[in-house]
Amino acid sequence: MIIEIYFVDKFMYYQIDFIPKKEIFMPFVDLKDLKKRREIIAGAKARIIHMDGMTLSYWNFAEGTKLPEHSHPHEQMTKLIKGRFEMTVDGETKILEDSDIAVIPSNALHSGRAITDCELLDVFSPVREDYK
Amino acid sequence: MIIEIYFVDKFMYYQIDFIPKKEIFMPFVDLKDLKKRREIIAGAKARIIHMDGMTLSYWNFAEGTKLPEHSHPHEQMTKLIKGRFEMTVDGETKILEDSDIAVIPSNALHSGRAITDCELLDVFSPVREDYK
């Protein structure tokens, strides 16, 4: 497996697949250790972990931040972790509850709005090469 | 996209890829609506959503339940949602914190133990055909 932890603001990039597994494998990634967070849109910072077949993106949204409508070929699941977030997928809008999983197919249009400061976990498949 | 929501105790199975997308697409899945939960191991119930390239499994573990050591070719990420869970991956053991993401490569041995009642979100890639 390749674990890539990638911080855009410093252009630090660890691609560690060529190092023997026993030396580098970190099964537990503490998000707090990923201090340099990619700010993909103003007001929204992501901490990103790339695996072989999927990319995890842990988001901190500031209150009021809008996620503009967009789409991508990767399918995506989103789980709200903290706060309140309004999401629109394929024309349907919902304020995410703790028990909701948002399921976004390949190329489906989606957007969002942080009603409060909030934290969200996205998982994409396949890997988001555009986040590298 | 195929969304399959699969409840083993009733052998109910919805494979909805052949229905036109506009009629069936449910971008927001409320875990509370998935009342029939597959009990893959005693004391641990899963609610499962299959996408095209990944499978989500939302787990409720009862206090004291052990996840026996096992492995699978699918890579996996695990995020603790509620409670306390001790996880071992490739010989390394950690009580998961809110800020931890467990990253399990293909075929890595892993096991766990619910210290309290807890909830965990697993995402696997590729799809867990063995969960269908």
C-alpha cells in the first residue's frame, strides 16, 4: 500500500511505497498530526490520506462556508462528524443528521453550506489524483 | 451506480441498478432506516451500503465484544464515531481517539475489542462481495 500524506501549503509530499513496509507502515493516523491542511476552497481545510483505491478527506468547514456545486468521476460518501451542514446532491437538499450517510455517485452534481463550524469525513473511490 | 442495501436476517435484498436513476437514487441514507442489521459476529451489528467501488459498514459494537483477528484483500479505513474501541493492526495496538483514522492495507491482520458500547464506520475498497 501507498500512504501519501500531502500538505499543499508547504508542498511537502511523502510517497512511501518504496520503503519497506515494516519501517513505514502507520496503521493509526492521528488527524492532529496533519497540521498542514490543504485549503481547497476558502474557509474549508482538508487533511488527506491516500490509500491504493480510495482517498480520505477530513474537512474542517468554517461557519457560513459554501461548497460550490461541482462533480467528479469519483464516487463519494460523506459522514458528518461535528456541527451542522446542509448538503445538496443531484437536486436534493438535506441538513445532515448524525445518522445520515450521503452517497454521491460518479459525476453527480453536489454542493453544500456549513451552517455552523463543522467537520466532515469524505471517502472517494478511486483515488483523487487531483488532490495530490 | 448500484446502491445495495442488504439485511441478512430477512434476506431482503435491493439491487436497484436496473431501475432508472431518477426513480431510485437516494443520496441521503438514514442509518436509522436500516433497521435490519447484519450481525456478522455476535455482539456486533453492521448496516451496510454498497456503492460501485466501495462498501460502507456502520457498526454497533456491544461493550466487551471482540473482533477476532482476520484479514481480507480489501483495504479498509476505520473511523470511531462513538465510545471506546481498542484496535490492533499489523501487530500495533491503540485505543482509538476521536482524531484517529485507522488505515488497514490489503491483507493486513487486524482485530479489536469494544471497551464500551461503540459505533464505528468502516469503508472498504473494492466492494465487499462477501457482505452481500
